Amino acid sequence: RDYEEDIAITRAGWSAFSAVLCDTSSVNNTYLSNHTVQELWCDCDDHDDEDEGIDPFRDIDEDIVLYLQLNKEHPQYAARCKILMTHNH
């Protein structure tokens, strides 16, 4: 049995990744977060997960999708947008 096929990113893993993209613990940490990662990639063709009904991104938080979209579509404004979205002003 190939156990690598059973490995998935848990909710805790997605939460940690979200904090990398947008650390909301302070305005400065949000500013210093990663604003260059633009997309996630999965080589799902090798595993035929779609046939098994397994979505490798099933537990992804909507915030991560938004942060990646900001990084991709508005890289020059991503830090500022994340600050305005996550901190009271």
C-alpha cells in the first residue's frame, strides 16, 4: 500500500499556511507576511484522486484563497489590502 496517497493537509496545516500568507497577530506581522505565493499546485493526475472523490484542497480556508488571489492579482497592494482586511482602522 502506498501511504503517500493518504496524506492530506489537515485544517491545522491550512491554518498554519494561512498565518504564513497573512499573520494577523499585529499590523507589522501582517505587513511582513508572504505576499509572493500566488497559487497552490497539486499533481493529482498521478493519483486519480478525482475518481475516488478525494479533493486535495477540501479543507482549504476561504481566507487562503483570498490571500492567494490578492498576491496574484494585486501584488503591489497585497500587504496593504491584508492589513485593511484584518485590522481595525
